[in-house]
Amino acid sequence: MASNQSPSTQSNSDEIDLGQLFQLIGRGFNAIFRWFLRVFLYLKKNILLLIGLVVVGLAIGYGLNKIISKKFKTEVIVKPQIESKNYLYDVVNEIQSNIGSRDTLFFKSIGLENIDFSGLNIEISRVAEVGNSESDIQYLELLQSFENTDAIADIVRAELQNKSSFNHRITFYYKDPTVGKIFAEKVLNYINTNTYFNGLLEVYRSNATARIKEDEKLLVQVDEIIANYTNGLASKANSSSNDKIILDNQEQINIADIFEYKTGLIRDIEAKKLELKERINPVSIINLGQTQVERKSFFGKSIVVIPIIFIVVFFILSILIYLDKKSKSLI
């Protein structure tokens, strides 16, 4: 008898459980709906106050953006010589540290007296090269035409030197335009007073000068050999088919090798003359810019920060007031 009633009892129990589940789901949706309704009523009640906070915040942000601090700057493009890049960054950081500590003795030692430290600042950064992928591809295609020539070594060497020696930008900020340019020049002169690098430069320049003299002597001798060879061709008709030069007690030398050697001497002389021109100071000044006006907003470009702050503070205060009322009702 009991076994006959158990299936119906289990079915009724399942129906009751499903009914309770649907009731719980319905209560959950009702609770969510009531919560959204309360939020809507709360916003409707305080809509004018919220609009007022947004308007006031936008007005304050706009007003702060109009407060502009006027400063001046001078940008100098420099190129470190003989691996003096680390020294350049270290000495700029040293000068900036002396500015921060208002070290008047240091600036007097470099010829700057009665210096105004307000708004004074110095920064350094690497000058980024503007690249073009299409032009880079064309350049690589052009290099392929020099693949089996002696010129490829010179091209690769020049490119490696160019990529490993970047230009740098030193920016001087100041408030007084009458002394700003003088300040930049004095600092640059101080940067180039390093005794170690100046001593190295003297050695480099001395070696380059001696190398130029020796190459010029060899070039004169090569020109004499070529001139004698040319005169020999003119005097002997049968020598037109011979492209060898026979020196005294020496092996035969190909005339093409002589011309190639001459070209190498000329290139070496040109490179050393360029080295003498560039390596004058540890840090070469490529461009000493003129005074520029630097206008910086007091608050920044974003004017929506203050309205957002006002709204967040309003909601936080509203939550605190609500919790305070609930806590009092429980007492």
C-alpha cells in the first residue's frame, strides 16, 4: 500500500520544489526592478543638483585650463664624440642636481652669478630619427648593387657609425629670456671642459694630422708612378697591351691595383680631414636654437576631471548619509 503511494508523493514534492524555485526567481527579479526604480527616483530627485555640479565642475576646469604659466626654452642639438655619450648624460644630471639644490658656488665657477633658479630646468633626450619603411626597402635594394664591390665595406662602416652615434637634444627652460641664452652657452662650455676627453681629442687630432701628411706623400709617389707609366705607354707602341708596372728589383704590379690604392689614399685623406673638422670638442654643437616661448596649462588638457570628482564626492556623501540613517533606526 505504501509502495503504491510513493511515486505520487515524489511527484508532488518535485512540483513544490519547482514552484519554490520560480518564486525565488520572481522575487529576485522584483528586487532588482525595485533597486533600479529606487536609483531612478533618487536620480530624478537630485537631477538638478547633479546637473549643477557638472556645470560648475566644467566651468572650474575650463578656468584652470586658461591659467597658463609662461616660460621660455632653448633647444640645442649636440653630438657626442669619442664615446662621450654617457659623460654627456651624467654631466646634464649633475647640472640639474645643482639647480635643484640651488648651488650658487657651482654656477659662479662656470661664470654665472646672481642666477634666478625659479623656473630653471635642463633636460636631455635622444633625437629620434624619422624612418620610412618604403625608403628603407629602396635603400636595401640599392645596396644589393654594391654586393660584390669594395664600396660595400665603406657603406656598411658608415651606416654602423651613423646608427651608433645618435644626436641628442638638450633643452634649457627658464623664465628670464635675457639671461636664458647666456645660461645655455655657459653650461655648454662647461660640458666641453672635460680634461680626459679633451686629452683624447688632442691625440686623435695629432694622429689624423700625421696620417694626412703621410698619405699625401704616398699620393705624390703614386702619381709619379702613374705618370711614368703613362709616358712609357706613349714612347713604346708595343706596351699598350701590357698593363703591368715593373719596379726596380720588384715583382710586377697591376696598374689597376695602383689606381685602387690611389683611390684608397684619397678616401683616407678625406675621412681624416672630416675627423679633424668634427672632433674639436667632446660634445659637438650641431644647432644652438633661439629662445622659444613655452606655454604650459596649469591644470592640463582634460576639463572633465573636476566634474567627475564632484559627482563621486556627491555619491559618497549620499551613501554615508543613508548608512547613518539606517544605523540610527537600528538603535
